[in-house]
Amino acid sequence: MTSTPTEAEAADRATAAPGDHDRLTGRATVTLLLLCAAQFIIALDFSILNVALPVLGEDLGMGRADLQWAVTAFALPSGGFLLLFGRVSDLFGRRRLFVAGLVLFTLASVLAAAAWNPALFLAARALQGFGAAAVVPAGMSLLTTTFPEGPQRNKALAVNGTVLSLGFTVGMLLGGVMTDRLGWRSTMSLLAAAGALLAIAAPLLLAESRPARRPQLDVPGAVTVTGGLLSVIYALSTAAEQGFGETEVVIALVLGLLLLVAFVAVEFRAAEPLISLQMLRRPSVALGNLGGLATFSMMSSVIFLLTLYLQQVLGLSGFETSLVFGGQGVVLALTGMAASRIVAALGARTTLVAGLALQSAGTAALVFLPGHGGVPLALTALLLASVGHMSAVVSYGINATSSVGDHEQGLATGLVTSAQQIGITVGIPVLSAVAADRAAALEGAGESVASALLGGTRLGVGVDAALVLAAAVAIAVGLPRARPKG
């Protein structure tokens, strides 16, 4: 029986200098590309419709108040079922669940592209979300069990993190361009074609992976955590449109929190819990995932708030707005290429803290956005924040999985992917609600619509920067440094 490395030992391995032993074989490279491509199209799906929502709503006859469901219908299952499917991948095989998720995602994308009414489109979006909830944790488990802990896994996580963040950003760019040129249905057709190719390639290129001993499914834990996450995500998504004072928002939020508390109680008594509370007691796991939650939730919020600022305050078109985010994509790619060497030089912990601090600084600069001619400041601050974001993305995954044995990688990567997917899901509604409330108050006080929107954006990015900085401080204080060898 192999022993699980201590956190200090794991950190030592994670920060080892790169050399010959970190080179990937040809098959390993192909495996990594396939797994990353799957993560890319899922991230793409989170953002590719953002710019297209007005056109989509007009085509399908969806009212403005209902447009949020084009995003929420996908976000609910993709965030709510991640932990459950992380365990299911351990039970029934990671490759099997990965392929099944890709097939479901592909069929749902075809249905979304062909939808002729709102009900059918939203059902297809929900099915896409279920497929994504299976693909993401299974793919991450396959990645961390394929590549041994140390330089190889660091490099794989660096590539995966780069691709994931690029997917969200490229989705904004492609969404604007494709909707302008080919219509919104082309975005769903692109996802269907990519999903089909990956579903065909995966059984040919990936080996099956599962723990040596098949664990039992913690049914009470699965029910409570899935119900809790669904309720909380629904409450936050609805609050972005209706405000936190609405009765249904309050009920859903309270219910979700109660279910999550019940989940913790269940896990203390479960023979084989869905989430090992002992695992969450490890600072590297708990604080590593805090870093992931902070960096993904707050960067997705920055992108959303900047989209509104560029279009509604500065008057840029959807295509012009997409070009601004194209610059961010270049910076994310370059930072991701260098991330594994940054981790090797500084260590995973230091890289995570520094990355979050840099993301906070870039976001804080957006508080000074002007009412006219703000593109240079917006772009410069966004690029600075993106360097920090990508550094945090790569290092949080290393911190959160470095002290976990292969037999628990499904659970560990379920937490890692939950942090990123839930972060993307909840960050936008929370910060957009903050910005919307401030804008409404300013407009009520007699300011123009553009001026009120600018005030709301400034408050939103200020809160965003403060939350990222708080996460950086918590990790710097709570996550111990690796002990030197010798």
C-alpha cells in the first residue's frame, strides 16, 4: 500500500526544478491536448452566449427578464452536480464518465442550435450543463492520475489552467464575431462539432482509470450537497436580476445553506463520505481551493462588468468589445506558457499569493475608470489582472492536489473543479447585483443612466479587488511554507 505524501514533501516535489524528468512523451502530450480541449469547450460555453443574448432573445421570443436563464440553465447543473460526478467517476471509471459527458454535451448542443422556442432551448442548455458536470471532474481526475506529481503534473496543470481561462475569454471574442457574421445558432453548432470530435477521439486515446478499490456512493451526502449547491446558485443567479430582497431569492438561499450545513453533518457520520472532511482539514486543500474560488469568481466578474462598461458607458459595439478581450487572451496564453517555470522558481504557495495580489491590484485600478475614453485604462488594468489570474489558476491546482493520493484524486479534483466552476457561476451574479443596486441608487438620485452605470461598475470592481486581496492574505497567513530538505 502506498503512503500519501506529507504536505511538506508534496510541496517539495511540486516546486522541483524542471529538467529531463518533466518532459512529456508523445502519447502523454496527445492525452493532455485531448483533456484540455474538453475543458476548453466547456469554458467556452460559459461565455460564448454573453454577447449574443439580445439577438438570441429576439429570435426565440424571450423577454429581457428571461434572458438570464440562457446562462442560469447551464450554470445550475454544471455547478450543482460537480461533486457528485467527481465521485461517480471514481465508482464507474473516469474515462467512461468523461466520454458519456461529451456525448450528452454534444447532443444537447445540437438541440440548442436547432431550438425553435425558449422551452426547448433552455432544456438543451440544462442538458449541456449536465454533460459539463460529468466532463470536467472526470477530465481533471484523468489528468492528475495520468501525470505523476511533480514537474510533469505541474506542466499539465499549467497548460490546463491556461486553456480553461482562455476558453472563457475566447468565448467572449467568438461570441461577438460569430453572432455578427453567422447568427447566434453558429455558436452552439461550433460546440456540437467540437464535442463530437472529442467524443470520438477519447475512447481511442484515453486509458480507463479508477481506484484499485471501488468506493461506496454516499447517497445522503450526494443529495444534500447537490440540492444545496443548486439552491445557492439559483438564488445568486436570480438575485442578479431581481435583487437579494425578493422572497424566492431569500427562500432559495436559506434552503441552500441549510442543505449544505446538513451535508457537513452527514459527512461526519458517513463511512465513505463524498468529501473527506479530513482532506479539507489539510491547509493545502482548503486554502488552495479558496484561491481557485477567488480567482475564478472575481475574474469572471471583472469581464462581465467591463463588458457592460465598454458597451453601455463607452458605447462600443459587441465586435469592438470582443477585440478588447482578445488582448487579454494573448496575455493569458503567454502567462500560462511561463507558469510552470514561475512555480518552479517561486513555489506553488508563493505563486498563488502573488498571483492573487497582482489580480487584486489590476482590478483595483478599474475603480478609476472614466466616463469617456476609458479603453486604454480598462485594457491595461485587465492585462495586469490577467497575469496574476493565470498565475493563481495554475498554482491553486498544484496546492490543492499535491498532498492527495491517487485513490482520492476524484474527490480532490472534484473540489478543484467545483472551485473553478462554482466561482465562474456565482461571481457574476453577486458582483452584478452589487453594481446594479449602486447604479439604481445613483439613477434614483438624479444622475444620468450612463453616469449611474459607471458608478455601479466602480463599486463592483472595488468590491471585487477587496475580496481577491482578502483571499491572498488568508492564504499567506494560513498556508505554511514547504520545509527545506536536509
